[in-house]
Amino acid sequence: MTEIDSTHIGSPRILVLGVHPGPPPFRIVEIDGQVVGEARAVTDVLEAAAAFGITVHDLDDPEVVRWVGGDKFTWTTH
């Protein structure tokens, strides 16, 4: 069964948007569709998740975290 055939298309609770230039660069973090803050490192994403009662075991799991404009290692503009 493909994702299109599925009646349930996953939407992760955590969304990390692309890098914004700044001193220092940062990424906007959304949880459940609400902007919850800025992240300057992976630890900031994990702390935001924990504040909302979300335990993240795998930052590469697209059902848990969606990374936009890069991955968990992207923290500067190119």
C-alpha cells in the first residue's frame, strides 16, 4: 500500500523550519502547528519537545520530526 492509498497520512507533531540568518542563525520550531520558539541547535529542539511532553527517540524519524530546508545537522545558511 502506498501513502496515497493510505487513509492516514502522518503529520509529525514537531516541525523545524529552515535556517534564518542572524547572529547566530536559528530555526523556527513548531509543535502541533504552533510556533514555540527558536532553535540554534538540536538540543533546543529536544528541549522544546520535552516542554510539550514529547519524548524524541529518533530525530531522523519523519513521523516524529519534519526538517524543512535541511536536516538535524543544518544550522547555518549556505
